[in-house]
Amino acid sequence: MTIWVNGLYPISSTFLGRPNPKFHTPSLLAPTPTAAPSPRSQAWRVNMRMVGLTGGISSGKSTVSNLFKSHGIPVVDADIVAREVLKKGAPGYKKVVAAFGDEILQPNGEVDRQSLGQIVFSDPEKRQLLNRLMARYISSGILWEVFKLWLEGSKVIVLDIPLLFEAKLDRWTKPVVVVWVDADTQLQRLMARDGSSEEEASNRINAQMALDLKKTKADIVIDNTGSLEDLEEEFQKVLSQVTRPLTWTEFCLSRQGFFSILVSFVVGIGVVVSCKKSRL
């Protein structure tokens, strides 16, 4: 297993497939076995870096996402957001049902994601329609989760978004991590996982941007063709990179940076006013 780092600075098939766990959004990083920094340096090791995490179906992205969670890194999962906005009574529910009909509903009135998946992964036009109907609600949901984590003062946030490049959300994240496998491994893993035919699995894979193309757009590429132990070993390298001290730009965009700038501005105004009064 190999990891590449390219110029790193000093709706997806999963949504229409198996269910994922709930949001895991702790606000503090797990302690690391490094030497304790000085109080002055620790003051600048603050909020907030948004890491983009993407891959392809059966590439192992969800496993990497869970590894981030297990190390105390909050993860905003776009698939979970998508399921929330498609629940009965939610904003996207009526539009999707109106577009695809009652045949996509379960007896309890909830959307049958498997049935919807079979429709959209065999018809590119219907897949694009679903993406258009859901895009605004999913983007708003992701933004809301990020904002809540910003208020909590999280140090690092991972945005787990299968369509990160397609939705052009990679421009808001740095670094971008792509979990990659070769095409044959991806196909075999998907067929084994879902018990699907080669044609069904190929349709799902082809509905996404090719992993080889995503690989060229990434800052960090994790080759997940090896074992789980190999993946965990490579993840430790990624973790050390994404949790390194923030740049000044990142600091200014963080909660602490925002309030530091605000306080400095207020203090500066106060000094100017005091100086003017002293001259009168």
C-alpha cells in the first residue's frame, strides 16, 4: 500500500445503498504521544481545517472516515445529510416523490433508497434530475453541520463527500484526501459486498467520476488495494499531516481567529479614541 502527497502545503451510490452510522462530531482531538508544546505555541494550534475526503464506491472511503472518527476527528458525512433531507416530511421528500412517483416509497411512506438507486443508476438523466433536486438541501445541511462544529471550536473537520469534485466542493477543503483502488479491485469488492451482478456493479461504479481521475485532483492519495492493517498504517501518516499546526489563513477563518481579529479591531479603535481625547 502506498500514499502519495501532491503539493501539500507546509449523490452518491452509498447514499442509495447501505445505511451509515450517526454523525460522530467530537470537538477535541484525541491526545497524541508527542512532547507537550509550550503555552505560547499551543495558543496558535487552534481551529479550523476542513479536510475533504472522497473516493469511490467500495474504495474504502467509509473505513477511512471511521478511522478519523475513532481518533476524535469530527466528520460531516454527506450521505447522512442526504438521508436526513429525504426523510418523510423533509424538504427534499416531496420533490423527489413528485418526480419519481409513489413506486419508490415503502409501505410506511418513506423513500425506498434501493428502489430509487436502481432507477437512477441505470438512467443518467434521472440521476442528474435527482442530483438537481437534492443539491440545495444537501449543501445547506453540510453547511449547517460545519457551522455547528465551528461554534464548538473543532480543530479539524473532515467533510466526507462522495461527489466532492463533481459538486465542486473541493475548493473549500484543503487537503483533499482520495481513497483509491484499481478498477478491477473496486468491481470485485462491490460485487462481493452487495451480491450484485457484474453489470449492476459496473453501473454503480460508472455513475461516479473515475477513481483514476480523482487521484489526479487529490493532495493526498491513499492506495487501499492492500489489507486493513496496511490501510491503518497509512492512515497514521495522513493523520499526522492533517492535524499539523494551522496556517495563518486557516487561523483567521477559525472561531478563535475571528474573535482575535475582532478584539484587536475593538482595542485598536479604543486606543485611537483615547489618543484623540488626550490631545484635546
